[in-house]
Amino acid sequence: MNTTLEISSSWKLKYEPRKWQFIALEKWKENFRGIISVVTGGGKTVFAFLSIKEFTKSFPDKKIVIVVPTITLLDQWYISFQDEFGVSKNEISIFSGESRAKKFNRINIVVINTARKVLPPIQNKGDYFLIVDECHRAGSPLNGAAIKGNYAATLGLSATPERDYDDGFQKFMLPNLGNIIYCYDYKDALQDKVICQYELVNVKIDLLEHEQEKYNQVTRRISILKSKNDITDPVIREKLNMLLIQRARISSNALMRMPVTSKIAEENKSERIIIFHESIEGATLIYNTLKKRNQNATIYHSRIGSNLRRDNLRLYRNGSFSILVTCKALDEGMNAPETTVAIIASSTASSRQRIQRLGRVLRPAKKKTKANIYTLYATDAEKERLVEEYHNLSDDIKVSWLKSSKKNGENIS
């Protein structure tokens, strides 16, 4: 098989393509249609660029539309096209709730909410190559409508394309994007050294007295509701879900997550670190704590202006900042292979979120031998999820269980 691709003088690929990308490209070229399931960190953005190059060979006059679920991923693609693929800023148009280009360009990046409004005029002209990043997010009636149409080519990208809780994959993704034509999972990526070895460190924190009291009160209300009602009843189910969300927020917002996270960051100050919190407020508190301790940190979230947000992301990626604090905004699409430590200060019960966050730190880089992922947990429910993950891991993945031994988070043992 020929493993060389002609790259034009104007667009240059910064990375050497991987074997799996050539194999998947041959599969995709059969119909110029399909979904690629690729482990986070496996190189799906590079694959998308290879497919774009292949598409432009066959259709030099046609254009490309990349649909993304969030403004964060729009930022990521916008930066990647310029920094990693040599695409001129003048060749890119972006469409979002923040900014909407006046016309379509050679490359067009569109947030899916905006896609529902701006794509209908071009959906049935057959002049565009549609790429849907994190395509599992398009498996709903509203988002599915945004990706329908008669396109010259289609490509779906996701680490987890199939949806567990509805038929959105069959109803919206398959008809619009095509079948899953290639899968590349964690086992493949580890074997090929596409992702690095990693160690999981799970750190128990304490709820403060008033937090524990609130948590126990909500737990009792959940137990009473379950014992006295039919939980299959939609009204009861809604009440139960609200209580579960309320309880999860008590744990997620536990104040001890801030000093313990800061302490872990200080203990890894020679590393490149990304820190996740579930809320912008929590991320901001961690960021402010790090700055007070003279840590070289920056922050990224959706309430920051677009130019500053992109600058902060670029400055972290090039090493000007050693710590990036964020929230759900960077769960998907963040590409900074030099990151060696992830601290998950708080998280949801979503396995998809867990996979995405692990992927933020598993990309290989020069002199990077392994990654460390610290996960803070405060409750039995959180611990149960981590224990289940532990039992499903490969034998060569090391897992440690620690506890913050002081209320101020200064010691972790």
C-alpha cells in the first residue's frame, strides 16, 4: 500500500500520518462517506485533514464545512488549521453565536446550533464536504436536522459515536453520515504507541461538615422517594432526577476540591498540567488560588472573550503557561500533547466525559514517557464508578488510591 500523500504547497501537514490513518483513508475513499471511531488522542483531526486533501484532489472547486458542537471546538479547529496544517486565516470562515462570517469560504467551521440557521441554503447543492466532529452530539432531532443534506462527501468523527440511551445514531447519524467504517480503540492506540502509558491516582477528599449534612439530607429524601413511589412514573422519575442532580452538585462544589487541586499542581510544578472542574465558578476559584500561590497558570472557559480565549489556549499549547484551568469547555477537542498531568477536580457520572478527559493527556510527545491522571472524589457513588473503571482496565495500568489527610489539603497520603 502506498503510504505517501501529495500535500500542496499552500497546505502542509505538520505531522507524519500514522498507519491507521492511511488504512482508514482507503476505506473512506471507497464512497467518500462514513464515520471513523477513533480513541481520543488517536489523531482524528489529522485524519480529517488527510481526507480534506484527498477530497480537494478529486473536487478542487468544492468547499469544506466542519460542524462542531461547541465554541471551544471551533477555536480548536481554527487554531489547528493555521498552526498545524498551514491554512491561511483568509481561507477560513467561522460561524457561531459569537461571530458569523458574511460568506462561505474554502474552509468553514460552524457550531452546530448556528449550523441549523446557516447551512440550509447549501445543504442540497452538492458543493461541500461535510465533516461532523464529535458526531455523537448530532444524534438528536434538532442537531440531526443541522447535518442533513446532499453533500459531495461526508465524514463523522468521534471516540464514542454510538449513543447508549436513545436511537439517535440509527435515526440521524447513519442516514446523514454513513456507517462506521473504521474503529481505532485504546488497545490499538497503546499497542501502536499512539497514546502513552498512564497512571491513575484517585484522591479521596472530605466534605465539610455543612456539606456532608446537606448531602445526607438529600440522600434521605432520595431514599424516601424511592421507597414510597413507583419510580417508573414520569413525574416521580423527574423528581428523583432533580434530587440526584442536587446531590451531585453538593459533591461537585465541595470546597476541599480547591486546596487539594492546588496542592497536587504544586507537587507537579515541573509538569504541563490541565485542570478540569465542572463549573466556571469552580475553575475560576482554582485559577485564583494558583495565581495567589504564584503558579504559572491561565484559564479557558466560554465566558471569556473569543480572542483572549484563543490566546490563552495557544499560549498554553506553546508552553508560555504550564497550567491550564478549564471546565466542561475543553472536554472535547483539546489538543496539547505536551500535557503530562491531568487533575480532574470534579466530574459527572458520564463515561463519555471520562474518556474525553483522559484523552486530553494521553497524546504522546517528545520526552514524554507517561501521563498521570489525578481524580478527586468525595462520595461513595464517585468511588464506585472509579472502582468499576479499575476492574475494566488493562493489567499494565497502575492505579493508586490516596487520601487528603488534612482539612486544608496540604498533605495527600
